Amino acid sequence: MHCEGPLNVYGDERRCPYNIRSMWFQFKNQQGAVVEIKYLLNKTVTVVGMGINEKKLSVFTGKTIAGKTIFEDLNNMYCRSKLVIKTDVEALLENVNWEIFHQHRVAFYDDFREEFKNLAKLIGFEIVEVDR
């Protein structure tokens, strides 16, 4: 849920508010239009990553927060749409494996930790709870 993402984060008719803005540009004369999604705040999310070759699935949960609580001008930095999550950062930094899971994850609104643990078991993957 950065750069791009769904307006209907629950997969139904409910929509997040959004603005259409110019893209944040890194290089001179490279702009266009992009949707800036205002993700729902104070909601539980589950973030999942997969290491296909290693047969591992990473999972952590947290609560969505306003990005400007961390960076005052976050809305004007890099991607326009950003999902900011409060979680156990110390555990996350200690347990995350960038080589296996890289930097891209998928976020789901609601707590699906147990469902992903069950999925990992069903497909023969090791579950890595990076926030614990």
C-alpha cells in the first residue's frame, strides 16, 4: 500500500477517501497525475511477505496511524499513498530478513495472523512472526 493501492481496502463497496495529485518527482520534468489514497486510521492490519524459494512466510500486525505523526511533510515525500503502521519496531528490526522477504509486502485490513499461520502450514511454509 504505497505508490498504488486499492480504494476498497475491505474488498467491498466501502471506499477510502482520495485526492488526485501530481506525482512526487525525483528527476526534473518527470511529473504526472496519481491517486493519493487516505488510508483508514486506527485500524488493525496484517502485513505479509513470502520467500518462495526458502518456503517462508512472514507476518506482522499493527495499527494504522497518521504518517504526519512521524514525518510532518510525509504527504509530499516519495509515493503519494502510504500506509503507516504502529507495531513492535524493535522486534521487527531484529527479526526481518531483507534477503528472503525483500522490501515489498502485502497489507490486509484486519487481523489475519492465524489465517496466514494456517496457510503457511497447509502449503508447507515456515511462518516467521517478525513482530514477536
